[in-house]
Amino acid sequence: VKGSLQSDVTHVYTAQRAFAALKSDGSVITWGDPNYGGDSAAVKGSLQSDVTNIYLTNWAFAAVKSDGSVITWGGPSYGGDSATVEGSLQNAVMRIYSTAGAFAAVKSDGSVITWGYLNGGGDSAMEKGSLQRDVTNIYSTNAAFAALKNDCSVITWGDPNNGGDSAAVKGSLQSDVANIFSTQGAFAALKSDGSVITWGDPYYGGDSAAVKDSLQSDVTCIYLTKGAFAALKSDGSVITWGDPNYGGDSAAVKGSLQSDVTHIYSTRWGTMFTSGAFAAVKGDGSVITWGNPAGD
């Protein structure tokens, strides 16, 4: 493919072991492990022009074309094979979201189409009635999706242990959700009253019971690493929870996080050594760090 990559490449997308390059003429060039999307020969004719964006799981790619249709290739069980929903992907797809092994496409009418690894978000049959319309945004962990609707309610599906099951907090997700944040295995919903609701893998931030009282109000933004959350409150204080190795434990710097924090940065992804640290910037320009020492 070297000759095709000499010019006009506008973006390169990376799955776990394969690449897809989008060119200015809307064509797509792929290379890498065939099992991970490196071989797109089966759909080559559909990738010659008019591709506007590419999305990916760890094993597969999904290309959205200018007419709103979707072309997929790569690991069949992990999003590369969309035959079961092909009829729904012919037009009007606005955006695609993904977990490690599944895709969720939002159409112009607010409906959602899913495919890929069934236990990782590819199967949304149980929530089909709620996903027919009015979905405005979708968030994901490694194996689950959370859809935010027009009425500010939340619908979840996928691996129950990764945030796909929100039954325990269902009453709190019926309305007034303003934004959703996710680690590798858990979700945190920020409500319009400044309260925070969490669910999913307890080790990755799904369990916020230890800081529940501090998350009842006044949270303005939530930041995250691969396995922990940090909530910034209106008084400039910071509340953390989740895996201590990923920044969930800020006890060592608690005194410095009581006030005057203006912004938080985090090493969200990367290697196991650099995806677990937070850095809080204070009003006086000082920086407080905690989490994985390699990101410290």
C-alpha cells in the first residue's frame, strides 16, 4: 500500500494491530493484521470514495460515507461483520461509538443500531424499545454502552460488570442527567443539580459509596483515568474514587485538594504505566499530582 500513502492522507486510525488511512478524496487504505482490520479487500469497492469518518473497535473498523451508509471490516465477531443490521446501515447514520468489541450507530432520527461482540455492547435487544428515537449521545466503557436521551434519561446495555447493568441506580437516571463520564469499566453521570451517580465495576469507579456525601451537590466537572474518577466541585475542592493504582486514592494530597483547584488533567490511556495519574492545577499556578507514580 506504500504507493497509496505517498500523499493526500488526512487521518490515520489505529485498531489493535491494524491501520486505516483516510485520504482527501474519501478513499481508505488499510494495512496490518488481517484479523484486526488490516485487510479490507472484501469491501474495497465501497472504500474508493466518499468516506467521511472511520470508527474502530480493537479488532475492526466502521467507515461512514457521505450518504450516511456504513461499511465494516475486520474481526467478524467484534464489529467487522454488520450483516445482521445491514439494512439499518444504508443511510442516515450520523455517528458511531464503540466499546473494545462492538459498535453503536446513532441515526438522524435518534435511533441506535448495534452490532459486534454480543456481551460487549453488540446486543441491545433488551433495550430496543428505548433506543428507537431521541438518543443524543452515547458513552462507553470497555464492554458496555450508556445512551443519553433528549429527556436527559440514560439507557444502558452490554456487560453487566462493565456498566451495562444500571438497575441499582435506575431511579436516579430517569431524568436530569447532564453528562456521562466513563473509565474502562464504570460510568459516572453528572446531573444538572451537581450530584453524581455511579455504576459498573466497583474497582474502576462504579462504587462511590465512600465519597457519597461529597457527591450530592456542587460537582461541576468529572475527570478520569483508565480506572478512577476525580470530581471538581464549585468550591475548588476535588473528590476521587476508583482504583488507587489509577488515581482513585488522593489521601496523600488531600490537604492540597480542599480548595482553589481550577482544572484537572489526567493520563487517560496509554500503557499500564502511564494511564493512572491526575494533575490538579491550582489558582496560584501550582500543580498537585497523585496516582500511578510513573505518571506522577
